Amino acid sequence: MSFFERTLTLWVALCIVAGIMLGRLMPDVFQAIGGVEIANVNLPVAVLIWLMIIPMLLKIDFAALHQVGRHWRGIGVTLLINWAVKPFSMAALAFFFIGHLFRPWLPADQIDSYIAGLILLAAAPCTAMVFVWSNLTKGEPHFTLSQVALNDVIMIVAFAPIVGFLLGLSAITVPWDTLFLSVALYIVIPVITAQWLRRRLLASGGEAALNLLLQTLGPLSLSALLVTLVLLFGFQGEQIVKQPLVIALLAVPILIQVYFNAALAYLLNRLAGEQHCVAAPSALIGASNFFELAVAAAISLFGFQSGAALATVVGVLIEVPVMLSIVWIVNRSRAWYERGSAAKTIAEAHQ
């Protein structure tokens, strides 16, 4: 993990401050940027999102999907958490905390938008940072790669229906054309582009050429994320300065769902007898969110100045420290984990 990645939360905080200050100093510039859009999709943000996502997708080899059967228990648990538990648990937490418990302290006209942002945040599993978290837990690299590749394939077809269904439950009108356009722009096109570029690089220069490009694009990807945050907070600045409590309240359901899903995945893997090197990345994939996609979709569906965009940005703010805490927990609990069913599986594998 690079210094930039370790200190990402600090950089996010600095971008928040910079965005608020620049939004106050140059409101006309931010309004002009916000107006550059087609079919409710902001083009400058679309470019920034591609710069974020494509370098991450370059790491993924979809040929790894043939390995999914090697760790079928871990794959099954992670798929269950990612697609059958996490979006729905977040929706339930959002309805309870934002829609009811915290309602008196939140702007009444933004309640539904906040809920929508939280749903978008949890509707897709993390793609790139998971490789960092998995490495820190000595996770099985082939499992992590095949699980991420499988999730990306599922995301292409499942993201829009899940989001549409859950937003419909919250009585939010779903602009289906914009939602499907977001899926095409932020999932389908980046996946196709990254895989085409990956194959070209491997054919012409091998792994060395691919690794060189990844090293070059890595800082660019994180920089694009930070520039996007500056734009977001340039629009949201006044609201945040006046209501900092909103950030803290939005963080509550995010924190609960992250720890809940990580713990559930970890325990289910232990009960299933999966090895720790698979259970650890499974828990991390089950807990983390594809916040780059969530930010882009929130802007496309609801706009720069929406509560949905703000809710997804809160996810960015707390992602790194929360995931590092889960890394610490699974590493410290390894001895306990391996006293369970996993010990029998390991013993059988060596017989």
C-alpha cells in the first residue's frame, strides 16, 4: 500500500476543505462545470470516473473466472453477502436511521435523496482497493482475483435492477434511462476498455508492460477521485458548512453495515470450513463498497448538489480507516478462526 493510499482519508479531508473554499470563491466556475452534461450525465465527472475506474479494472483478468470452483465456499459466501444481503441491509439501515431516527436533525427535503445515496453506495462491491486489503491479510490472490472478476460480470446485469427495486421501495422516482446510461458509462464501457487495453499490453510487452502502465496510472486514478471530490464539495460547500452534523449522521448506517457484512462473511466462511486466507478477503469484499461507481451514479441520477451525492462522498471519507480496522481484526483473530471448521478442512487437504 503506497503512502498516498495509506493517507487517503487525510487527502479526502483536504479536498473537502479545498472544494468548500473554491466553491465560495469561484461559484460561477463550478456552475459552468456542472452545466456540461448530456442526458443528465455530467461529462467532466464521467471523464474523471473513467480515469478512476479503468486503471483499477486493468488489474482484473476475466480469464480467472475458471478458478471460481477452487474456493467454492468462499465464493458462495461472498456472493451471498454482496448481492443478497448488503444492498438490502443498507436499505433497511437507511430507512431506520435516516428515514426515522435521525429525521428531526436532517433537512426534510433531502431525506429521500440521502437514502438513495446510501443504497447506491451499497449496491456494488468494491473492485480495486480490495486487492490492497487482501494483500494486507495475506489473502489467497487467486480467490481475490476470481471473486472480483465474477462480481464485475454480475454488476453489469444486476446493479441497475437492484438499485431500481430499492429506490422504488423508498418511493423515489427512478429515471431508468439515466440509470441504464450510468451502468453503460461507468461499468460496461470501462470493463470493455480495460480488458481490450490489458490484452493489447500483454500481447505486445507482457506482464512488464502491464505493470509499468499500472504504476503510472495508479496515482492518476486516486488524483481523479480527489478532483471529483473537490467538484462535489464545491457545489455542496454551503450546505456542509451550515450542517456538519449531517456528515456524522450519514456515517452511522454506513459504519454499521460495513462491520455487519464483514462479520457475517467472516463467520459464515468459518462455519463453512473455508481457510483463513480465503475468509479474510471474502469478509473485506463483502464489506467494502464501489464508491467510485456510487459517486458517479448519484451525480447522474440526482445531480451534484443532491443529498445522494453527499451520502456517497461520506462513504469515501470513512472507507480507508474502516477497512484498515477490519484488516486488523481479521489478522488478530486468525488463531481463533483456525480453531474452527477451517482446521478440519486444512487437515483433510494435507492427507
